[in-house]
Amino acid sequence: MRKPQVVRAEGLPERVTVYEVGPRDGLQNESAIVDVAVKADFIGRLAEAGLTTIETTSFVHPKWVPQLADAAELLKAIDLPPGVRAPVLVPNERGLDRALEAGVAEIAIFASATETFAAKNLNSTVDEQFTMFAPTIRRALDAGLAVRGYVSMCYGDPWQGDVPIEQVVSVGARLTELGCHELSLGDTIGVATPGQVIALIEAFGKAGVGVESLAVHFHDTYGQALANTLTALREGVTTVDSSAGGLGGCPYAESATGNLATEDLVWQLDGLGIETGVNLEKLVETSVWMSTQLGKPAASRVVQALAG
């Protein structure tokens, strides 16, 4: 299999953590229910490819995301090697109860930077969402769990348009104050460009939230995900969210297309000589297999190039 020529560039980290979201964020938007055995196999294959952080599922109410109704069953079905993190998304305390019962070690919560998305996704206002998050985070921390915070609509909202940077920083800073160890800054509809990425990361730094606490989560709606990722890396970010095969979108934002494909990300990082621990050949094989299960080709350009 062809590999990229390795040419290091200055100002980039030596290692990047690839935060794989395919099993949760990638599959949640699939209309046909994927069998739990297929999901478990998918997660196992991702781990075999060297991914050490795999967001497996969400304890959201089945009414809202039927694809993830099998969360508890799935967690019982997977057997990951030591050192592989398997965080799950929880929307509220009820979701946390189910996660604790399943014995998870790490959770993520999902916040909105905009009023309209908070109303549509969380049935809340931007301010009121913290009333829901505070006890969930507190109880999770008391139980010894690590808590990640997602901030959605960081760069643009399909209903409200541009999103003020200070608004995003305010939401993210409040999550860190509540105890989130990491913030994933989401370009939910894929409209960000590099200048915005720099400005937002710098604004968080001025607000006391260091780059070591930030991760990035880009969608590729306008073909900017890799450019935005490289920009974030130059700003010091070392954790990047991506989805195997480019699976996913956002069920609450119809204009959002797929996530940054993990294969496309790894090809770029491999070419830059940045260590990830991911075996690209095995990852491509995994996405080809998963695309067969779903009955549609993988969106990843690297998968298309290497497996075509």
C-alpha cells in the first residue's frame, strides 16, 4: 500500500492523539439500524488498527437517537485491549446513571454555543444547559470518571449565522470550571476557516483555558477540515477528533456533512512525521469492511485512493 513521503515541518507537535468518534458520532446519523455485533466488531477493528481512544456510544434516550439504543448491550459485547480508552456520551444525569451501571471510566457531555441549537438539541437555553450539566459532571467526577466537554456550533450556526468568539469561549470556560478536563471545539456544520481557528484558540488562551486542554472537531462540508486541523496543530493542539471512513454528520443540523475522515487525517500526520500509533493500512481495511456493512462507499478520500 502506498504511503506518504515523510517530510517534517517546523512548529508542529511530535505526537497527536486521534480521538476516534466513528462508532458514536459516525453511526448515529445512519437511518438503518446497525446490528450490535457489527458495531462491536467495528470497534474491535479500530483498536487493532492502533486507535487508543474510541468513543463507543451514547446513553441518549432511544427516542432521540434510535441507532444508539443498544448502548448497554454494546458495551457488554466489546473487549478492548489494555490502554484503549472507550468514552461514552451522556446527555444528563439519567444517561450518567446508565453509564455508571455499565462501568464506564470516561464520559463526554455535549453543550451548545448558540441559543437555537441549545433549544433544538437540548431543549434548553445556553444558560440553562449548565443547570443540567453541573450535577452530571459533579457526580461523574465524584465517581472517579474523566469528563470531556463538547462545544457545538463554535464557528457557525445554520439558523443564527456567525457565532461570536466570546460566546464560544464563555460556554467552554464554564465547562472547564465545572470540571471538564478537555474541550472539543466543534465545527458542527463545517464552515470554519483557518483564521477563525487561530482566533478561537487564542481567545481561549486569554481566558485562561490553555491549548493543552483543547481538542478540535471539524466537519468537511466546505472541504476545510484538514486545513483547519493543520492550523490547530500549529497553534499547539494535540488531540484531533475524526471518524473512520468519514462517517457521520449531525442529526440535528441537516446542513452538516461528514466528520473529518480518520484516514485522511492519518495520511497527513504520517506525511508530516507526526506519531499517532495508527496503522493506516489496517484502518483503511476497517473502513472498507464497514462500508460494505452499511452498503455505501466510504467518504474518505484516502480510503477511495488506496482501496479503489
